[in-house]
Amino acid sequence: MEWISVEDQLPDLGVLVLIFNPFTFETMHTAQLTEYEGENYWYFESDDDYLHIQYTSHWMPLPAPPKEHSHD
């Protein structure tokens, strides 16, 4: 998977993705894109908080979960 610039493309609203914030030491978070009063924000369900999209530079889809292994 490749990082996607927020200037090039945004994920669909409400889809959980990984975002990169170059302005903090905690650079990667899972978030959902949401819209409020015509502005795009990232919503962090884990702490019920929002971040304006201008504070991030890139995002990427989450990887697929691991495949379950059968022990038959």
C-alpha cells in the first residue's frame, strides 16, 4: 500500500484509514473523514475527537486483517 496525498485524493466519508500528521511526534493514527460546515475533518473514534484535515499530509487504506488459520 502506498501513502496518498490529501491534496491528490481523499478517502470516502466514514471509511477508517491510517493518517499521517507531520506536525506531531505521534505521526500515525486511524481516523475517518467527516465533514462539518463544509470543511473536512478527521474523526478519531477512540477518543471522540476531531482534527482539521489541513494538519495531515497523507493517508492510506488499512491493510486487510490476517486470514484465519484452520487447525483441522
